[in-house]
Amino acid sequence: MSRGRIVLWLSLTLRSARSICRARFMEGQPQGPPDPAAMENGTEHRGEEFPPEAQETTVTEGAAKIVFPSANEVFYNPVQEFNRDLTCAVITEFARIQLGAKGIQIKVPGEKDLQKVVVDLSEQEEDKAEVKEGAPGDQPGTAAVGDICEEGLRVLEGLAASGLRSIRFAREVPGLRSVVANDASARAVDLMRRNVQLNDVAHLVQPSQADARMLMYQHQKASERFDVIDLDPYGSPAPFLDAAVQAVSEGGLLCVTCTDMAVLAGNSGETCYSKYGAMALKSRACHEMALRIVLHSLDLRANCYQRFVVPLLSISADFYVRVFVRVFTGQAKVKASASKQALVFQCVGCGAFHLQRLGKASGAAGGRVKFSAACGPPVAPECEHCGQRHQLGGPMWAEPLHDLDFVGQVLEAVSANPGRFHTAERIRGVLSVITEELPDVPLYYTLDQLSSTIHCSTPSLLQLRSALLHAGFRVSLSHACKNAVKTDAPSSALWDIMRCWEKQCPVKRERLSETSPAFRILSVEPRLQANFTIRDDANPSSRQRGLKRFQANPEANWGPRPRARPGGKAAGEEAMEERRRLLQNKRKEPPEDPAQRAARLKTFPCKRFKEVRCPLTHTEAHMGSLPSNRAGPGRAGRTRAR
């Protein structure tokens, strides 16, 4: 018997035996309705071998404790702890501003009486204002953590999953009236209810099972809107943005996370356009461009309803971007939205970029503002530095990414209470870099980009920053990239500085192609004489203090987790690693037709696919398809292809 027939016979025999064993095993199991305790935990067990209590897993983060039904169903990503900590800090300061205007002071555990009441009272109201002496908790104008504040914020978490974020809001953020933790999955809502009871926040957190979009569409009335809406989906938040900008209150806070960075970073520009209404470009500044594309998409959707957004804080961290914006209503302000957006012309050779505003705002008679179409383009068909073509990206948000006053307020609160958050050190470092960024300079260059373009050695960060400062330009870092050079210097001045650096570290010109960007850039003499003497102000304060600005991955597989499956079970680390290995560089390649694959393989000079005459069937065949009958008489007479 040939080897193939033996393998087929064994496989059929084992399959039949497996079916018989499974049937006998199921006969011995009890039949009937599932155990209620098991259903509450989200799993259905049979018998007494695996009680749910023995399978439960508890995760503690901040002041919240979350119980999962089993270790195999834990969908918890420690990478997002920084995201949740930062969100709690931002909402706390937002509540301080909103309630301070109403004369209510919030109390944060561990905070040393910062006394940051933001009140805007007239002279008559100041005369009528009275402050009663007594204990801090007895004061009528005080909001504490865990208490219901009738004048407080109404919070919605549209995609709550286990409810960890909502529970942390209830246990760590003061000045809340209610928190709606919503999810479309009944299994997730059941788990939420249990965790809400476990953390004693049932008076604040309201679990909800609904489609997040429909829930927000049902709260479009001004009296029913939410003061804070948090959206942290798996992938793109694009399907939820239209409903979110309508369901947030006047001046309310909208917190949005985007984890589809492959799309936002330029790998699929057409997909980015379909989701966000903008073309993303592949560039070294792709992370900041991703932030600006998200802000453009939010503002564009808000404009449809005579609303506009004002960014408070925009963060690029790990594998996602996170934006915090306030939403306002005003027809006159909406007219200025076109002048806040810009297209990006980027050279494919040297990476130089130029911005083209979509609209133009200019002053008119009577103090009015006149809006008109912008004039352009700002570049010639070919790059002025290297002669290469330009790519067109955007539109994107061209205004500041942050409200530096608000960022400073959050930074001060986190620094004054370092024990409040586990990632407080990283929050301090990132926010410190943000306060040092140039707010009016979109995008940036990188050190390795500039040096690799002309094939020279890389100057140090302090040397390049000093050269720009000596030339009279401003320069800063970017929290989105540790090698970023954000400057208001034109690209011509930047390349002049790099030409001066190349003279100190010469490049072998004979190895450069005459059509390469390096040859064309270096063939022009610099008009600006750079001074690389290091200045004291070239070293940013956050770098001098040694803050944790750009955190390295603390452990393996530090990144996104796989999407939750319908069964609710999460994949283990070994399964995730094996899946990554199998799918490496294969997701972009379409499946190959078997006939095309065979035809392609026949073109290779391999004896496996050379035609021979089969001694058993007396037909033409390929060596790879011959039967392997080692004991047969035809083996001795088989022709060997050379």
C-alpha cells in the first residue's frame, strides 16, 4: 500500500474514533438549563469540576477593581492605563472649570488645597457671595469624589466593554452627576453591572445596552445632552463622530481615541479619506498629521450642525492618538472653519513640505471679518531643492493642537498630586514637552530624515537646534517624535544649515547620482552660514530635568490587543504571538489562485517541476506529483530529471 493511502486510512480511522469518544463523553454530562451562576459570569459550565469562582480573574487599576469570568476572557490592555489616567486628569480639570463658574469647588483625594475655583462673578454677585466656615466636606459649594453633584457633569462612555473606565470616573473624578456606561453587547453589560456593584458606584454609574450611535442620537436635545462623551473604540471612531458632535452639550468635552494608525499614518490614503475625509501621507511627521486629520474630521462633522471644535489637548502615544476637544455652537465662528484647514504639499525626494490654507480670513470695514478663497499653490510643479515632484495630502487641522493654559493646569494638578495616578511620571513628561512645542507651527522634520537625504552623518539635536537659534528662528521638540525638529524656519534655511554641516563632514560626491536629491541639494552653495556652537537655551527644560518624555516599551507585545470575539474569549499571549508570526507581511497580499501558483512555480529551474514520464501510469507528469511507492517495481526504473 502506498504512503498516501496509509495516511488517508489512518486519518479516517482517527476521525471516527474521535467522534465516538465525544458522543460517549456527552452522554455522561447532565442535560438541562444552564447554571444561573455560570451565566452571570458569562460562561456556561457543566458539572462540578470547574466552578466559576475558581476561574475568576481580578484586575485592579487606579481605584477600580474589575472581575472577569475567567483568565481566558480577560480583555484588559495595560498599555491603555496611560490613556485612562490622562482622561481622568483632563476631566477633573474640566470639571474644576465648569463647576468653578457655578461657585462649586471640587475636592480631589491627595490634593493639597490648590484652591483653584474658577469663578466669573459680576460686582453685584461678589457682594452677595457668602462663604460659610466649617469643615471642607460640610461646605455647600464642595463636590467630592464618589458623591452625586446635582450641578455636576453628565458623562457618557459609548463603548464601555467591562466598564473599567466608567468605574474609574466614578471613583476618581469629583463633580459628577451621572456616568452612563454603554455597550451593545449583552454579555458586556452583565459584566458591567457586576463590576459596578463590586465597586459600590451603582448610585453614579448606569449600565446601558444600546447602539452607541442611536443612544447619542436620542440625546440631541439641549436639555438631554452629555457634558462629557468618551469614545474609545477598537479601530476607527469615524462611525460615531456624527452622533457625538450632536450629543455633547454647549462647551462640552469630547474625548476620542483612534487606534487605526496604519490608516492615519499614510499606509492607505484612500481608506483614510473614506473614514476621515482627508488623504494621509507617508512622512516622518505622520503621527502629528494623524492628530490634525482627526481634528479636521471632527470639525467638519460639527460644522454640519453650526458647531465647531476647540482643541484642549491632542496626544500621540504608543499605537493610538487621543484628542480632547470642546464643542461650541455659533454660525459666525463656523464660517472661519475653512481658514483653519490646510492642504499639504510634500516633496517625495527631500521631504520638504508646504501648507496651503483652504480659506482666507481678512479684516474688513467696521471690524468685520471677510472670508474668501485662498490663493495657491505655494509650490512649483517640481521641488525647488531637489527637483522631485510633490504629493498632495489633507485637508488637515492647521491651528494649534492644544490649549496651553489648560495643559498647564492639568500638568500643575498632576505634579502636585503624584500619587494619584500610576503613570503620573509619564503624564508629567509628555505634558511638559507639549508646553514647549511651538503652537503655531504645524508638522516637523526629523534629524535622521535631514541627514539621510544628503547621505551625511547626523548632527546632534543640540547642534541643529543651536544653529536654528543662531539664525534667528524658533525651534522646539514634538511629543509625537523624539527626533523631531519643529521650527518656523523655511525649508531653504533648513537645507542651508545642512549644507554647512556637510562641509564639516564631507560626503563623497562621486558616489551620488546626478539625479538624486542629495546631489542636487549639495550642488547649491549655502546662502546662510550656520553656527553650530551650542547655546544654553538649545537644551529644552524637560530634557534637562530628565523627565520621562518618550517611554520605551516596558515589556514584550506592548501594543494593541486583538478584537473581542463573539464568544467573549480573549486570545492568550502564545496564540497572539503565533498569529502575528503567521500574518507577518501577508495581510496586504491577496490570496493566490492555485493554478496561477503552479504556473509560476514551473518557471523556476527546479527538478521538482520538470516533466517526466511516470513509469506506473505511463503518462506525462511532474516530479512533485509522482506517487511515492517505495516498494513498487517502478521505482528502480524511474527516470531522474537533471
